[in-house]
Amino acid sequence: MKNFLEEKVELYNRPQFIEDDPIQIPHRFTKLQDVEIMGFWTAMLAWGQRKTIINKANELATLMDGAPHDFMVHHSESDRKRFLNFKHRTFQVTDTLYFLEFLQYFYQNNNSLETAFTQFMNEEDTTVENALRGFHDLFFSLPVAPARTRKHIATPARKSSCKRLNMFLRWMVRDDDKGVDFGLWKEIKPAQLLMPLDVHVERVGRSLGLITRKQRDWKTVLELTQNLRAFDPEDPVKYDFALFGMGVMERD
């Protein structure tokens, strides 16, 4: 099983993977904060067809004048009017405006989005669970936080699989020489990452006996990641490339 999965990782963890994947959006930027902002927002929109996700993320980048961090820090209330027609599936204008509100507040007071996660972690943490819980609470700590937007930022406290956040953390933390993930954040270890559990990963994971729980929830993420740690305890989430790749590319 390990050899089989390693072969699939090698097959899909390469620059060609970027061409059809939403991770291509943050790859268009070089400044740390630009990568963070576009990576985060793209990941939060990542449901539905990948082509549509990419198009909507490109639209966001254009609305931010192609300079996300500069826009976040310096834009005025009137600049937000250009976002009033932006939406993606259930992500509506209320959610867009609050994302702008939080990101402006955060980047006017902090250098990197990494601290929005790591400040909630303890030295003994073996996973990013506390980081995800804390980030959710921080994100909705502003007085104007709308209740409806909470569905777009998951938390283990609601037993969510937190697929999109785990994917974003994989992008920012994993560090290898393959050119797909960024490896820009150093305070979180790859060993602490958890698998982004989408329908493709779940289906392949079950077919390989890596998932036994009937539900697709937080405990399922922990089960799958723990089983993958048996193959590589230092970087279990690299197998996301194998499971997702097989689920999407080899369906036929």
C-alpha cells in the first residue's frame, strides 16, 4: 500500500497538477501576504467545478487591482462597492463584505495570516485542531460578523471535516521541491496537518480501507490522517495528491 501511494504522489505532486487546480491562483503571486490572501479566499470558495472556482478567484484578484495585500491594507469603504456583484454559489455579498472587513482589520494589525492560526496552538499539539478552532473564533470576533457567513469558515467544534481550511494549510505549510505547495509557513509542521476530506478523497480512501467511519466528519479526517501517518509520520498529507489524483483523474 505504501509503495502504491508513493507512486501516485510522485505522479500528481508535480507542476502540471497546478494547471487545472485552484492552487494556480496563489501561484500567480510572489509576495507572502498576496499568496496568503488569494490562497485563503480561493480555498474558501473551493466547492463546485474547479474551472468555476478558478474563474471566481481570478475575478476577486481583479477586483483587488491585482495587489491583494495592498488593497486590503489601504482600501476605503467606498472601494468595497465594486464587490457588490461578486458571489459564488451560496457565497453572497454579505459574506464578501465581511471577508474584506476581517482581512483589512487583520492585516492592518498583523504581518502574516499564519499567526491567526498558530497563536492558538500549544507545544504539545499533534494536529492543527486547536489552530482551526481558534481561527474560526478569531475570524468571527468582529462586532459586525454576520451569522450567515459562519457556514463558510468551518470548525472542528461543529464536527466539520474542515476540508477547505485543511487544504489551505496544506498549501501554505507543506515544503518539498515539487513546486506545488508553497511551504511559506514554518510554525506549523507538516506532521501536524490533517487531510482535506472531499468526496473524491473519501471515495478512494474507503476503497483502500483507509476510512471505516460511515460519516464524513471531523473524526473521519482524524482516522484517515492517522492511517496515512503509518506510511509517513512526518508528512501524511502528501497523500492528498494520491487520493485526490486517483479520485479525479482516474475515475474512468
